[in-house]
Amino acid sequence: MAMPASRPPLVSAHIEGQARLRRLVERVVAAIWDGLPAHDRANVDQWLSTVVPVILQAQRASASLTDAYIAQAMGRGPIGIDPADVIGAAVRNGVDPAEVYERPFVTLWGGLADGLDFPDASAKALSRAKATAAVDVQLTMRDTALAIDAADPNLYGYRRVADPSACQFCKEVDGAYVKGADGFVMALHNHCGCGLEVNKEPPDLARLLPDGTPADPRERERLGYPETPTVAIREHGELGPLLVDSRQHFTGPNDF
């Protein structure tokens, strides 16, 4: 298994900045959920009217943070990506945030229908809400980076950088090439905290894993290599490419 390489300080600062932003939005989402007078159908509009603006603001912050990070790495000013292109429905293949953030209520009601006590069902629903918020922040980071790459002719895509607490999936693809125009889009997963390092020169797509095969799953597939033992990329209709366990069935959009 590939191990995360040493991270330049600027890359580490961006990864930590994104992590702080995700932790903050999770805390705010939890406070909003816990502050609802009830969790019935009548409370959904109150929840959405409060939580969706928080998510969108966190996504705007993620876009600004990423633009500033890449600008510093490239030694130039920020590009100034339009936030509307990298927040809300734009990062979920057109799915309205209101639909996305009603799903925790569905989880809650489904848990109660399955016989869970309210505290357990509510905890499960809140966990989904927090994870969804964190994923949205990370989706904005990814899409902002790809938009900047498309706008900057001096940027040759990115190298994926595993965060300090990276899971096995992310360690497998640490260093993989990321460039949307070439189909090497950064695959994510629930609770992913990985970052990107800019390529100022054309990348080496032949970076190898210890077994001698390409690190990037897309490059492995293009060259006809079998999947790695633990990680594969599956397309998610709403979130784009996801890192999944190649030994398990991909369960689809209902998990996010």
C-alpha cells in the first residue's frame, strides 16, 4: 500500500484550513438540528431555511480558501471563480440543496419506523446531516480546483495528497493525477479530507505503487490493470466519482 508522501507546508495549510471549515460547519449543523422544537414534517421548512444558507456560506468559504491557496502556490493573484459554479446544486449534478438536506429527516423517520428509539434515530439522522455538510465543503474544494485548472494555462492539474488521518482508500491513491479535462477527477468518499498539490510542470502519470502498477485508478483502468485489492472508483449520479471498496457492492446515492 502506498503511504502518504511528505506534504509541502502550503499544501498542509490548505488541508488543515479545509478540515477546520468542515468541523465548523458540522458543529453549526448540529446546533441547528438540536435547536429545532421538534423533528416532524412541520419542522422541515424551518430546518432548511436555516441550514441551507449555512452550507452555501461554508462552500463559498471553501471556494475562496482554495482559490487563495492555488494563487499562492502559483505565485499569482486569485482567479476569482464564480461561487455559483461551485456551490449548492452545481456540485451535486443539479440536485437542489433543499432536497439534499431533507434527507436527514427521512433517515430519522425511517429509523423510528424500524423501531429505533428517538435518540438513536435522531443521532443517526444528525450523523447523516453532518457528513453531508462535510462532503459538500469538500466537493466545492474539488470543483473550485478543477475550474481554476481549466482557467489557468500554466497549471498542469494536481497531485492528490492524503491528509494526515487518511483512510486506506486515500493512501492507495496518494499522489494520483487530478485534472478534470482529462477525466482524472478527484474521487471522494464520506469523511474524505485529502487535498491537492499544484503541478507547475506536465505530470508524470507513471507514478507507481509498490507492486509496480500505476497509482491512479483511472490510469490503471486505461492500461488494463486489475483494480487494486481495496480501492476502486465508481460513478455516483449526484456526487461524481467516489472511492469505494472494490470488494463490496456500491450502494449508491442513498448513502449521502
